[in-house]
Amino acid sequence: MFDLPQRAIDIAAQVESFFQQRVLPNNKLWEQQAKSGQPVPDIQQTLRAEAKELGLWNMALPRLADDEPGLRLTNLEFTAVAEILGRLEWGSHVFNCNAPDVPNMELLQLFGNHAQKQQWLTPLLEGEIGSAFAMTEPYAASSDPTNLETRIERDGDEFVINGRKWFASNGSHSRCELLILVGVTDSQAQKSQRQSLVLIPRHTPGINVVRNLPVFDHLSQTNLHPELEFTNVRVPVSNLLGDEGAGFAIGQARLGPARLHHCMRAIGECEVLISLMVKRSQSRSTFGKRIDEYSSTQAAISLSRIELDQCRLLVQRAAHLLDTVGNKAARKQISMIKVAVAKVYQDIADRCIQLFGARGVTGDTPAARAFGKARAFRIYDGPDEVHLQTIARLEAGEQSLAGLEHYLHE
Ligand SMILES: Cc1cc2nc3c(=O)[nH]c(=O)nc-3n(C[C@H](O)[C@H](O)[C@H](O)COP(=O)(O)OP(=O)(O)OC[C@H]3O[C@@H](n4cnc5c(N)ncnc54)[C@H](O)[C@@H]3O)c2cc1C
């Protein structure tokens, strides 16, 4: 286990106490309000105001400027907090630590100019607006971003955007005011220098919501994944984020922390699933034996614990590297946690479903939804295979063990 400074331990304890006293007891109310169609359930708004008042706010952003609100936890320090927030699907939203706003805020911090920060970063930090990141396209194999086809063409002092995006999470949500779009500015340039990022006010004419996509049949107004069509959408050239042609590199910078935070939250959710497995297996019997007395149950629970603790250590190490050597140097470890956590998350959700029997596939426990989310996590933020390709490439380049020939026999 990595040691955390006392300040981070104290903050995690404060978050835990607020979570137990205010957030968790309101989960059923949140569900009711969400089911009744509220895109931001009233209770979530109430709790956000309370958390902000307590200063438990913007905890996932290590690089806040002096005048920006938030706690300035390092990535490693945030791991302890993120696990607590991850226990509920909406936990991160209470503390303004939710995706995709956090990685979008990081992008604005790193690459936004003064005017862009004032217009977009300030209201995001205050929790007044939401944002989305529009990279993936339905007609391009988007796990390779050099395939993207959406065009960003200059016309005088404006860029004109044409194309289609999908899974731009929360891009159709009522809170969303900003789309950060990745598109091609120079189709003749080297592959990695073709794309740029532009900031598009969500309600700019020419943006059409084609549909909101269900994820394993799940469609909720609180968390939307829209398909968006852009037809002659115009923004001033000053809306370029970072340098023209640097979209590929900038997009990579966004993904390190985004992946890390998803992994941390998933670990928190897995802790809930393990506890539910234990409780359930202690409370029912078959064929004269309590279910927790079967070796298959013990294996399900024990393997879950072993794998989850392995993941936690990997995630802490990746967080530490992100803090100390940066996104680029930590990319192998980020890819490693992305693959490892998504797999373990899916396996633990699967075991939990199994132990709950028929109830496991209903919405009465968090297991079925967790299974769907875990399965999707093996695709978003980069499919497993792409990360495995990255790990293998970096691993090959890092090999340094001397005298390998001595282990081999003719
Ligand atoms: C719930 C959810 C939320 C999302 N949120 C966002 C968002 O906010 N913004 C956004 O822009 N996108 C988002 N996405 C999209 C996601 O990032 C992409 O789906 C992902 O990058 C893969 O791109 P693709 O779907 O085009 O798959 P493709 O690129 O077509 O790949 C399909 C499959 O091909 C195989 N494959 C690809 N490359 C390799 C390889 N190198 N080796 C071996 N096999 C390979 C893999 O099996 C892969 O799953 C989200 C997706 C989901 C499901």
C-alpha cells in the first residue's frame, strides 16, 4: 500500500462521513427522481451545494491555480476519495469529480488560453455547466484516431465543422454547454498531425442530436450517449484548443487521468459487489448448506478479493507515476490498469450476479448494471486490444535483462 499524507487521509475521512450521512441514504430518492425523468435529480443538486459549501469539491484536479476552487489532491491522494465516490453511479457528480467534465477541465487547464479558461473552465470548476468530448465516429474505426473523418475547415475567421460523432457522453444532457470536438484540419499532413481540437458551444446552429444510444438497453436521462450530426457548424478560429494539428497529442494527454479515474471508481464499486456477495451467501442455504460454505462460493469471493487488491496496487502505482513522471512516461502503467481493472470489474460483477441467482439479473442489486458498465469499459477509453498492443510495444522497448543466452540451450 502507498502511504498517503495525513491531509489526504483526513479529506478521505470527511468524504466518507458525508457519503455515509448524506449521499448513500438518499440513493433511493435519487433513483426515483432519475426514473421520473429529472436529468439532474433534485437531490443531487442539493447535495452538490452542500459538498461545495464544505469544500469537498474538484478533488480530481491536482493542477488547480491559486484562485480556482478545489482541494488540490494529487492523483495518488485522490485514489482513496475516488473509491468512495465510485460506490454509487452518481457519487462523483456530488463532488464535481465526474467524467467527462474532469478530463475536459484538465484539457482546458493544460491547453486553454486565458479567454477560453474564463469562458469554459471557470463555470466548469464552479459546477455551473457540463461538457462533452466528441471524438468517436460511427463510420470510422475510432480506436485509431488517425481514422477520424469529421472536417474542421477554415473559412475566413471561422472554422466550419461537418461530420458525425457518437458516444459523446453527456453531449445531449441539459447541463451540457460545451463540446470539445476532435476533427481533421489538414488531411494532407502526417497522420498524427491531421487533427485539431475545437471548442463548440453546445447550442451552436447546425448540431443535431440524431439519437441517444442505449448501453445494453439502458437509457437514462442522467447519463446520455448521443449520436450528433454537425452540418456547417461555425465557430470563430479563436475556439481552437491548443495548436492546429496537435489534436492527436492533446487527446492522448486527456486520456491518462480519465482512465485512471474510471479505474479508481470501478474499484470502489467492486468493493460494494464483494460485500454484497458475502452478505448474500451468508443469508441463504441450499441442499442443507449455507451458500458461503461451498468451496465455489469461497473461491468466487477470495478470487475477487485477490484480484481487486492487485488492481488497487497497480492503480496506486499508476497514479504515483502520473504525479511524478507525467502522462507520457506513465502510459504503459495506465494501459495496464485499464486492461486489468476492466477485466476484474467485469469478473466480479459476473460472480455477484451468479451468487444472487435470478435476482442478480434484475435491477434490484447493482450487479447487473455493473456488469454492463464493466463490459462497456473494456471498449471505451480504448479497447483492451489497443492497450495490450501498447503494453507489448513498450515492454519490448524496455527489455534490459542481460545474459538471456545463458537461459537457452541449443
Ligand atoms: C459507454 C461508452 C462511453 C463512451 N464515451 C465516449 C466519449 O465520451 N467520447 C468519445 O469520443 N467516445 C466515447 N466512447 C467511444 C469509445 O471511446 C470507442 O467506442 C472506442 O474508442 C472504440 O472505437 P470504436 O467503437 O470505433 O471501435 P473500433 O475502432 O471499430 O474497434 C472495434 C474493435 O476492433 C478491435 N480492434 C481495434 N483495434 C485493434 C488492435 N489494434 N488490435 C486488435 N484488435 C483491435 C477491438 O476488438 C475493438 O473493440 C464511449 C463508448 C462507450 C461504450
